[in-house]
Amino acid sequence: MTSGCVAAADRRGQQSTASPAPPPFHVKRLARSTRIRRSAHLPRRHRRECYCRRPCSREAEPVTFLSPAGQAEASDIDGRAAWIRLGIAIALGTIGGVGMWSVVVVLPAVQADFGVARGDASLPYTFAMIGLAIGGVALGRLTDRFGIMLPAIGGGLMLALGYVIAGLAPNIWVFAIAHGLFIGMLGSAAVFGPLMAHVSLWFNKRRGIAVAICACGNYIAGAIWPQVVRVLLDAYGWRVTHLIIAVIVVVTMTPLALMLRRKPPAEPAAVPGAPISRHGGSLGLSPNALMVLLAVAGVACCVAMAMPQVHIVAYCADLGYGVARGSEMLSLMLGFGIISRVGTGFIADRIGGLAALLLSSALQGVALLLFLTSDALTPLYIFSILFGLFQGGIVPCYAIVVREYFSPGEAATRVGVVLMSTLLGMALGGWLSGVIYDLTRSYQAAFMNGIAWNLVNLTVMGWLLMRRERLARA
């Protein structure tokens, strides 16, 4: 009860005669002014004290404690703010994904300018993929510690620096190092795995579809950037093209990254009414043991995935259909892969990440088997479409599984490790299929090799799923 209320009660005789005398007027005035100064920065509805001169029976409203500065509230999970952030993430992934696709388009021009063999001219792409794999883990740790904004801003700046160095490169080795270190490891890696992990922290009920949509940024980049680079290449040459890309990256990625300043909400399990996430303990495995199994599965599934994606163009050329037909089949794979990622996200929200990953891997094996049944042109188009529909959702499923079984505080690091294994699997699968072709002069054995690696993935995923169900019944 405030001094004003006490005085009013005393005047009406409601105060007992045994009560101590009220403090002098100057003491009351000092106490009142002190309370005003302490609460002046708060809205009136958040002030506890009542300063009215008349008797007051109104109870003070409770103070609303605001969340920490820059911290999103739990109500933002699956809300409007989360979907807006997902849109920003797709834009960042599409722009930053240029590092994986531009080098493929400029490769012939770079080879002719530097006068090197095709194998040496392919080194920038190899370096970029290795850098992307390693950088995903390192930048994932930074994301877990500082949030996504700083890694995204730094990634955009390093990406631009890499394109400037590549555009001014005096030889193929400087060009390759620029792609491996700046464009891959420190640039595009920031908006691949870490971005998917960050988006997963903003969703609970729709986490699967959100992560899958975020992962589509890479495929959208593959659909847009090659056309942009080709137009710039024809108009200005490959060196000026790289400088233009550097400007585009800085101008667009920096403001987009600044829009991701707010930290993610609290762990979804703490949200009232939200289901509690499964963690590694529900499988009876230590986190590191589960991590190793996911990495093995990631390598195996992507060795199988690399066979059609890397060699479909060369396969069509060997069959006499021409490079253009093979390029069309590759575009179909990527285009229907976007549909696959979104659809797999919906499925993962209903049956879980492990089951969705097992289903996608099984369907990928079916598509690889289909390539063995016919090498006619029309069936190859159909098989390419089916392969894109079946395999597109595999990679984002790994990010979903990580969020289901690991702590949110280490999500970006764990996702980075798993995605690194998938990228290494792609690199290994592309190289291994080429070696098998050189030994057998046929891609039939290479397809069978991919099927064998896919069975390894199915074995790991099936064992984990059966173990979870067995422990759930126990």
C-alpha cells in the first residue's frame, strides 16, 4: 500500500491507533520521487506503485519481464517471424550458392585462357567442394556460439573477396585456391549447413518442411546462376564476370544477413504445448556414436547419388545422344529435386526424419536400378526425373535428424559435420565412378557400385530405426 493510500486510510480511521506514526512529509516525498525515478523508463501499465492522492483499491499490475535484447520470444516459433526468416534464408542460400555453380560455366574459358589440361581446369571445382565441406563445420561452430548473422556477413565478404581474387588470378593455381579457400570454405559454406541449422531453431511443428525449403536455395542457385554467368560471360569475359559477381554478392548478402540479427527462440521443448524433441539417448547411443553412424550413412548415400549427377552428361555422350541431351537430364534432376525436397519435408513432419531418410534412400536405390534396365533416350529422361524426385530430399533429412536427436545448442556444428560427410561422398562417388568406367569402359558397373553403396546407407538407417522402435516398446 502506497503512502497516498496509507494517508487516506488513516483519515478514515481504518488505521489502528497502535500503528506507528506516518513518516514526515519530506520523507514521503523523497521516497515517492525515488520510486518515480526508478520506474520512469517503464510504461505506466508496468509500474507497481500507485501515486494517486485518493484511496485506491486497485491491485498493481505485474511487471512484464522482456526477453533478453535481440532474443526472439517462444511464441515466434512456427510463427510469422519464422516464415519471414525462412524467406531471407532462401534468398541468402540462392545468392551464396553461386560458388558451387559459376566455375562449371566458366571452366572452358578458363582452360583456354590459362592453357591447361581439362584435369587441371577441374581443380577449382574440386577445391571449392572440399572447402565447402570443411568450412561447414568451422562456420557451424561460430553459428552455434554467435548466431547466424556474423557468419553470414563474413561469408558474403569472403565470397566477394574470392571472386575478386579469381577474376585477377594470374594462373590456374591462384584461381583454384581462391575457389577453395575464399569462395568455398569461408564463403558459400556459411549459407549452406549453418543456415539450415539456424532455420531449424525457429520451427517445431513445421521443422521438416522449413529445413527442406531452406535447402532448396542450393538447387535454386543451380537453376539461376549458370544462366546469369553465361550471359555475363558472353558479354564481358570470365574475368569481368567474376568482378561483377563480387559486387552483386556484397550488395545483396550484407543487408539480408543484417535482417537475421535476432537470436533464435528458446528450445522448442520449452514452448507450452510443443512436443519434446527426441535426443540421441532415445536410441541408446552416445551422441558421438550416433554422429559417426550418420556420417557413414551420409558418405554412402552420396557416393550412390553422385553417379547419375556427375556422369549423366558423359553417359549420354558415350551413347551418342550428345552433351545437350545429358545437360537436359541433369537439369531435370535438379528441377525435380526441388519438388522432392519440399515433399520430403512434409513427409518428415509426419513420420520423422529417420523414417523419411530411410524412405528416400530406398527410392534412390530403385531409381539406380532403373538405369540398368534401359539406355534408350526416352527411358533415360524418365529415369532422370524419377531420380530427382527420389533423391532430392535426402540431404535435408540429415539436418532434420540432427535436430531431432541432438541439442539445439550444437545444431549448426553437428549439421556441418553430417553435411561434410555428404559432400565428401559426392566427391568420392564422382571420382570412383570415373575410375570404374576407365577400368570397364562401361557405366553399368558404376551404377552397380552406386547401388552397393546405397545398400550401406539403407542398412545403417534401417538399424537405427529398428533400434528406436525396439527401445520404445521396452
